Amino acid sequence: MTKHTPLYNNHLALGAKMVPFAGWEMPLFYKTITYEHEAVRTKAGIFDLTHMGELRIFGKNCELELAQLTTNDPARLLPGRIQYSLLCRPNGGIIDDILAYRLEDEFFLVVNAANTTKDYEWIKSHLKGTAQVENLTDSKALIAIQGPESEKIVAKLEPAVLKLKYYSFLETNAFGPGTIISRTGYTGEDGFELYIPWEQAIKTWNSLEETARVKQVKLIPIGLGARDTLRLEMRYPLYGNDIDDETTPLEANLEWVVKFNHQFIGKESLLEQKRTGIKKCLVGFIVIDRGIPRQGYPIVYHEESVGMVTSGTFSPSLKKNIGMGYVSPSLAKPGTIVELLIREKKVRAEIIEGPFVSPKIKK
């Protein structure tokens, strides 16, 4: 059965185009994807992200138990800090990419919507000591405010966020008991994510909109369509497109979140891959000719199929078509020209280094 977030009726009232996504009915866009994308880059956007999964890890030595499961080392995290990390299979394949929030005596994990049950069962089956995992997804709503004007809105309701650094969070009752506000996001812009009690979602959304009006900040509702174009301009990977069980962190350019100084599931396979070398590499590219790349389109070099597009779109910021995909490491050098097979037509694309658009994160 398709699930609805507590803000479902708000989206309908705003005229959202609703679509099924990871078992939920979610807004794809309200006006247009480009309009919403540009609003986040220049003003502020408000997102309903309640479909994301939240898990709680608690109990004696929970940091050591969690460290056995994640490529990054949560035992190094101080309370109030956040870590991007990966869950891997023994062969190094990525189960999911996650955020780990370090509270005083426990952890709060944010996982991808389509992987919530899978992640919960994986973690539960691998906890060996007194640590436990609890699925909080059905009790938590998630609202994000992203964009250069976002701080003005959130700080009016919770002034303590002014002191928050990137990838840090605070606990507050400003939006209901047990609220977590983090300086994180999936857009490359400064912004916040608010984890609030499910029953406080409508009140919180309305309070943020009203505060924006008082502060004379234009706050635009944003759907999943613009969320995807925003993250792709940053080259942030999307699970199910750019990373999955068949790819490893080394292949996906995510070795920076793999800490080999602790034991975790998949470590031996990844060390072996470091020794022998990877056979494919995730790259970003800008399309030279006309044509929008889409997931599954072949990448060709000298008449030979050398890989596959994993994500592609029209970039509203660059006014160019961009994408990501896997090729052999020998073709990953910036400036390499490859061809994409778009509807049986070969279209040239140039491999680039770094994000397509410079992030504007407040450090």
C-alpha cells in the first residue's frame, strides 16, 4: 500500500504533481522543476522528505557495534556531529549510503527511503552485543529548508542554529519534543534538515512559511524533481542510480568515507580491490552536442561500449546537459571525450573533474 506523509494534503492544496516513489506518494514538482531548482540556488526552498528512513542505535558499546557495520568510523564522532558513511556487504558492494548522528549515548541514522527495511534488518542481524536498533521512520517527519536565505527563516524560530557548523546538529523542543535540526542537505546550498515528531509536521511547515513571510523571504515548495537536479549538479550519488550492491566505494569515488583503521564488513574485499585496482570508475560529464543523458544509456569510446550512464539531466544552473556514469579508469581523466548513445544517436560528452556547480556550504 502506498504511504502518505503527514503533509500529503498540503501538497495537494499547493497543486503538486504527485508520483509514487519508494513506496510513498510524493510531490515531483509544484510549478516546474527549473523554477524550483533556481529558487533553491537563489532564495530558499522547503522540502517534505518524510519518506527518508530514520533508525536509532542504542545500548552499551553501540558506537563499537555500529563501527563494525560502517565504512566510516562512528567511534570518532563527538556528540553533536554527523558523519556520511556506507553500509557494505562482505564483497564491498554498497548496501546504502547513510548519515550517522552522534547523540550523547546513542546514534540516529538517516537512510534512503527504498532501503529502510533492508538497512534495519541488516543492522539488526549483525548487532552482536547489547546494542539495539529501533526503526523510527513512522514517528518522524523530515522537513528541509535549503538555499542562501534559509538561515534567516530557521534562526527566527531557533536562534541556536546560528552557531551550527556544517554537518553538526542540535536537539531542541522548538518544533516539538525531541526535534533534531542539522546543518545538512542534498543541494550544495546552505540549509537545514528538521527531524520532528510526525504529528508536528503540518504546524512546522506552516510556521516556516509564516516566518518566511514575516522575514520577507520567498520560500518555495520543492519537489523530488528539483531535488534530483540540485544533487546531480553537486555530483552527489543517488542510491539505485549511481551506487548500489554491484558497486563499491572505491569505484564510486567514495574512498574518502572508508576508514581502513577499523574493522568493518567489506574491509578485506576493499583492501583487495585497492591492491588489484578497480575496473570501473564513476565520472561526471558535460554533454557537448544536443541530447539529455538518462540512466541506462550506453557510453561509447572509439566505437566500443565502455560503460553506462547512471544519472543525467538538464542543468538549470549551467543551461547544459550533464550526467554521471561508469567507465574504465583509463577514460576517467578530465578532458576525455566520449560518446553517449541517446536514442541510437551518438552524442559527444566531455568528462570533467569535481562538481558541475560550486557548492555554497557555510563551514
